[in-house]
Amino acid sequence: MTFAAVSFLAGVLTVLSPCVLPLLPVIVGGSVAGERSWRRAATVVAALGISVFAFTFLLKVSTAFVAVPESVWEWLSGGILFLVGIFFVFPNLYDLLPGAARGNAGATRLMSRGFMRQSFWGDIVVGAALGPVFTTCSPTYFVVLATVLPVSLAAGVGDIAAYTLGLCLFLLLISILGQRALERLGVAADPRGWLRRAIGALFLLIAAMIVTGTLARAEAPLYSIFDETKIEERLLPAAAPAPLASSTPAGEGSGVASTANASSTGDVAAIIAAKTAKYPKAPELVSPDAYLNTGGKPITLASLRGKVVLVDFWTYSCINCQRTLPYLAAWYAKYKDQGLVVLGVHTPEFAFEHLESNVAAALKQFGITYPVVLDNEDQTWAAYGNQFWPHEYLIDEDGFIVHDHIGEGGYSETEAAIQAALAERAARAGQAASLSPAAAAGIPEADLSGIGSPETYFGAARNEFLGNGAQGQEGPQTLAIPAAVAPNTLYLGGAWDFAKEYATAAPGATVVYEYQATKIYLVASGAAAGTPVEVWQDGARVKTITVSASKLYTLVENASAGTHTLKLIVKGAGLAAYTLDFG
């Protein structure tokens, strides 16, 4: 099967994509016009196809539009659809416009009457407005843009044309069948009938959803029912593009040493074969529970094919994860315009980390602007066989995991791998990569050498370091701090109620812990109005913190590592303590 044939089939499948299905009623409704419905359907669909083709080359090929934010095109499409909807709902609105009675000239008059009467030009505008939406739903489309088009204009144009043809023919079939059904009901011909007004209301709704990003969120549940990208992903390897000539060899240290010669000759098939023998393919994201920093739009690794993707498994209350965030942000800021996407996979450790609002607040707190998906059911975590927070996986433009790193540190090695993957991507596209100096060079790395204390849990499921009371037992316990305490052992005083993940303290309860580290942190939540907690170290009061939101709180920051005794005194109700952590 040729790649052009796959592109044609991808266009057909795009019509069935969850990101397009909600728009089908708009396309069908936009061509309602009695006996000439098939002509109007053809006009709307042809305009949409031309829009897809033009949008591809304006935004994906021409550098003149690279800096235009995606939201601009969403507002443009949504605004046009809103205007169409207004004239559907209020067919006499044009006659009320100031100056409408004077003359027949003017683009505004032509457009408004076109919407009201559904003329040829009105149909053109309806189809054109939807074009940009249809360029974000197919992995095959992105493979053509990222792999074929940069090195062979003729092949890329042919494949995009095949994709657009498949898309338009299937849309035309659906639109005509839909119009015939409406005609049989006898409700399509009345320009002021209830059907036209209902279609107008639908236009207004879709326009509002496009502009606000809620259309993408509404589409997300459909992917669990049918996801056409999986079909395309199975077809793509069998239809890899023929070898394409590249004018620039891969740079030194391209990250895939065994494919350097293949990259220099442009033999894409040989590159893929060499990588298959050396690297594992990256599993797809599995049923994310929410999409953040994407405008609500679903995101898949298939849709990012052709980019270099750094997947970061993390959870927001983890101090080790928090210390990696400045590096991820620096890499994203420096390399995103060269093809890097940082993608956070937020797999929660505690129940409060399942809440989208909590994660969104954490993204704002840490200044994270790259995409983050919520993996609340650990499904993507399981697909990768992951066991650690944080854990970074670097995925190259062909979808292979070419580097991974567990935990903190190794930032130079990770950045070198990022640069190598981007250099290979640029070389294959016949471009030069600008990859120095290192983005994260100025970020001080945490000194973890002095940490001698383990992460310590309060909840009954994992409180093996509890030095007094019954370990592993849920329910209330009243405890007393002993006169002598052992290092790296959790001691609790007063009334505590143990759940699996946390222990809830009554007012006046205390915590004592002898630790070895520079810093000590508490993961906790408190009353909505705040729960005061006094922090003491080595018998001296350090400060009082107010615990409210569910997150990590810094208790003590010493100048250097050493052995200290921490004491906490809970001064109010509502404290739920999860862990003590160290830095």
C-alpha cells in the first residue's frame, strides 16, 4: 500500500475522528437548501478542502505564520461560524442593519445575504471556516508534514492532496445523505423554519466551544469509544515513505550512531529499521483523565509524531519531581521552536492529586506552560512499566525511546540527548539546528549527598517507620512521645486518626522526628480556613506555617546538611499529614 493511499484512507478516517464528529451536523446543516442541497454540500465541502490545503501550506510550511498563536485561528473560525449562526437564527437581521437599504455593493452586504439565503458565497465561507479544525486530527497528516514535506515538496503535496481528497469525498457522501433525509422530512426548504433556526443555534454553540476550547474537552470521552488514530498507526509502518533525499547529513552525535549514514543519504526506511533493532517504541498515552495547558484539546503521541517529545512522569507533591521542573521548563523554553515538546504525565501518589483543580493550581504555582495529561488510573504509567517519580523518557521524531532517566540529576546527559535528537530531526529536514549553549547550564543542581533519612509516611498503609503506636492499623490512636527517640523514626503525640494514606491530628497533637538532611518537608492538607502548625528544631521555635491546600510545605531549610530533631505542634483542627520528605 503506497503512502498516498494511506493518506487518502487517513482523510476518510478523519471524518470519523472524535475531534470531527461534533462538527458533522454543522457541515450537513450548513448546506440545507431544498432541491439544490447536493450542490450546496459540494460547495461547502470543496471550500473546506481548499481551506485545509491552504491552511497546511500557510501555517505549516511558510515561516511567515509560525509565530501566530493557535488561539488566533480558533477565534477566526469561531467568529465566522458565530456570524453564520446569527443569520440563520435571525434571517431578517440584515434588513435591520444601518444603511442596508442603500445600494447592492459591499462585501458586508454580500456576506450577510449569503448567510441569510445560503448563497454560493455563504457556503464558501462556512466551509473555509472549518478548514483549520480538520488539520489536527490525523497522525498520518502530521507524518507527512514532519517527514515527507520538508525533504520532498512534490511527495508532500501529493500526500496532502490525497488526504484532502479522502476527507472531502467522505464528507460529501455524508452531507448528501444527511440532506436527503432532511428533505424527506419536508422541513429543509423554509428559510425561516424551525430547522434553520436550530441549525443556527448549533452554529452558535460550536463557535462558542471552538473559541473557549470546550469543544476539545467535549470530544475527549469519544476517544474511549472509537479512536481512529490506532488504525492509522498500524498502517503507517507498513507504508513508510520511500527513501527521500536529504541535502544535509546528520550532525555529529546525532543520538543514533548506527543510523548516521542512513540519515546522510536520506534513507528513511533504513533509519527506521536501525532504530527498531536498537530502541523500543514509545507506548501511546492511555485514556488520560484530563488535558492541561492544551486549551482542553486531547493530545496523543501520534499527533506529535515528527516532534521530539520528552515525557516526564511526575506528581505535584513530590519534592524530587519539583526539583526537576526548572530543567524541564528551561528545555521547553529553549527548544520548543526547534521541535521539542515537553509532555508531563501526572500520575498521582495520593487521592488529592487526582483532582484536576489541584493539579492546575500546581502548574500555575510552578509556572509550567507545557502540556500535562492526568493519568489518574495509572494506565499510561502501566503501559510504560514505570515505577518512579520522576522518570523522563525522550522520544525521537520516529516514536522511539532513545533516552530515559530515573530520578533527579543527569541533566547534562538528558540535554545532550535532546540536542542529538533535535539535530537528527533538523538534518533530515535539510535544516541547521541551533543547539548551544545548554539551556539548563545556569540552574544549580540540588546537593543530595547529605540526606540520610528516608521518605516517611503517616498513613497506615506505609507507616513502617512509626516508632510508637501500632503500625499498619487504621483508626484512632492516642499516643505519647517517649523520653528518648531513635533517628529516622516517626513519633506522634496526642490523638491521631489513621487512614491508609494519611493520619489526621487533633488540636494539640505533636510530631517528633530526628532527621539527617539540609531541608525537611511535609506533605499535608488542612482546614479550609487554615490549620496553624508550629515548627520547632533542636528545641528552638522556627516558625508557624498555615496548612490549607493539599500540597508539599517547606518546614526547615538549613544552610548545610546535619542531624536535627524536628518537632511539630498542631494548633488547630483539620491537619491531615501524609509524608515527611528531605532535601
